[in-house]
Amino acid sequence: MAVSVSGDSSDPMVEPNVIPLVDVMLVLLIIFIITIPVMTHAVKLDLPRESNQPTVTKPENINLSIDFDGSLYWNESSISKETLLNYVLQEAVKDPQPEVHIRADRRARYEHVADVLFALQRGGMRKVGFIAEPPTPGG
């Protein structure tokens, strides 16, 4: 279809009228220019300040050893079964409560280990673990 240069009114108009489109775009641009500063106003917030708290150090572990004959060692010092409960009651009230690491000789009778576990439970110790030694090669 060819474009007519003459002013013949019977031919269809091929050139689009872009003036209303430009007018609408200019109006939208003015609206955005006016509304953007309103949207960028900062809102003051009162945020809490972060405070650095030192990490709580873990309490020392209690090493409780049971020898093959049933003798007890509280952190490498020898104690009797009667004083074990007194030691446990003193340690159980600490906050945080220390962990008890039980190391039993492999030749120790289960009865000795069960007595120690009963004393720890009766005293209120909640953190009890067993320490096992790896087997020696050839033995």
C-alpha cells in the first residue's frame, strides 16, 4: 500500500497520530516525578542496640574413674563410695551443671558402675557420659 501525498480524502490515513500518546506519556511522567519524593521519605525507627555478651564458659568436666576393684577417683583423687554422694550434691547445684565423665576399668564389675550411676542419679546430675579407651593392638 502506497502513501498518498496528495490530499485525497478517499484514501485511508496511514500515519498514526502520536500526539495524544506523547501527551499521555508526559502526564504520567509528571505524576511520577511528583509522587516519587513522597514515597522516599524515611520513617524513623527506634531499633534496639546490639550488645555483645561474652560467651558463657563451660564448666569443667568431672572425671570419675572406677578401678577394677571398685575404688573411685574424683578428678584423680581417691574417694570412698560414702563421700561420692556428698561430692555429687555439691556439684549438682551449680549452674551450669558440670558434666560427669565416667571412665571404668574393663575388669571392673558392673555392680560398681551401677552403684556410681545410682549415686549420680540420686544426687541430681543430668549430664553423664562414658569414656571408653580404644583397645590396644594385640591385646
